[in-house]
Amino acid sequence: MVELTMARLQEFMIVLYALGLVFYLIDYIKKQKAMQRVAFWLIITVWVTQTTILALYIIEMKRFPVLSLVEGIYFYVWLLVTLSIVFQLIYKVNFMVFFTNIIGFGFLMIHVFSNLKYSASTVGDSLISEVLFIHITTAILSYAVFALAFVFAVLYLIVYKVLKKKKWTKRFSSLPNLHQTMMGMKMSIYTGIPILFVSLLFGVQWAYVALSEWSVWDVKIMGSFAVLLIYTSVVYFNYKGKLQSMEFAWMTIFAFLLTVVNFFLGSTLSQFHLWI
């Protein structure tokens, strides 16, 4: 009964999510405030539905849903929707909300239409601990923050191109300026790096205590540390003046794409990581 209810709620949520993106697109084309309000309330309804599904899953499985790849993807989408709502309420940046939710909708489609299914955790009960939950949730949170950096980078490139070609019109009035997008990129990366670092520390600690055999050269571990190193290098070289604004934006985009590859490919190839 619970599974049927969750399936129906997911179908309802997907329709609302798609409609919300459509209304945001109409607002961009027509500049109609009514469309913007409808889109925002649709996204709010999506968030409420997502939260309800999370609650039902917690009740059914008696744990927080992050211990498998399909669960992690769903939690990731929930975080993206939550962050987009916060940005809409505080900063009123419609393009930010739109692009963030495009990423969220893409991951939701992967979650719903892939062969990944909810199942009992691949982690034995004796291996589940607070350290493991902190490791996984902070990792997913860092990926969500890096997604914001990616969106700010895309917006920076758009604004730069529009300004360079002197095609700034009323249609682009809701875009943030170059300074805002650059600061958004930097603050997102500055926030994501320590969160990911904490996640990796907890992950290594958990593996050392809970697993009898594991290798630091595992694909997932190496990929995660590579992501951390790349983001740290981007910040360092930008600080030293060796990465100018455009290069900084492109490297931020590249780093996020690597993060997505590590999110999926690293998890499936890993012998250490326990997601399936």
C-alpha cells in the first residue's frame, strides 16, 4: 500500500515539476509575473510532495533514505529543490531557480525511469552507523552546493555573452549581474569544499573501523578526492590570478561534470563504495 502511494505521488510530482519548469520558461519569454508566481507555487508543491515521499519511505524502512544510489539521487533532488526555493525567497533570482530545477528534474528522471529500484540496504545492519550517515549526507550536500556553483557559472557565461554583444533587453532583466554570478560561484565552491572534505574524512574513518578489507586506490575514493583536488585547485589558481573570470567559470562547469561522473560511474565501478 505504501509503495503504491509513493508511486502515485511520484507521478503527480513529475507532472507538477514539468509544469513548473514550463511556467518559468513562459515567464522568461513573456515576462508575466502571474506565470512566475504559478511556477514558484508548483515548485513548492513539488517540494511538499517530495518531503511526503521521504517521510513515507522513512516510516516504511525505518531509516533515512541515503544508503543506496537510488535513495541518494532522490535525496539529492530534494536538496536541489530546497535550495532553489531558498534562493527564490531570499534573492528573487528566477534564472537561478529555473536552471537549478532543470538539474533537479534531470536527476529525477534518472531516478524514476532508470532500472534503479528501492531495495533493502546493501549495507549490513552491523555496519550502519552515525558516521556512515554523516559521510553520505554531507557528500550529497556538497554535490548540491557544487550544482549551485555550476548554475552560477552558466549564468556568468550567459550574462557575459549578452553584455559583450550589447543585446541586453528587458528579457534579461531578471538575470543577476556579473559580480553577483561570480560571487555566487565562489561562495558555493567555498562552501562545498569543506563539506566534501568532512565527508571524505568520515568515509575513510568508517571504512577503517567497519570494513576488514578496503583500498585507498578504489575508484570511488580516488574520484572523490580528485573532485576535491580540482575544486581546491580552481580556487587556488583563481586567487593567484592564473584563472581569469571566464576560465574560472568554465573550470567550475568542468568540475561539476566530473562530480556527476563520479556520482554515478564511481559508485558503480567501486568495490569499496556500497551503493548499488
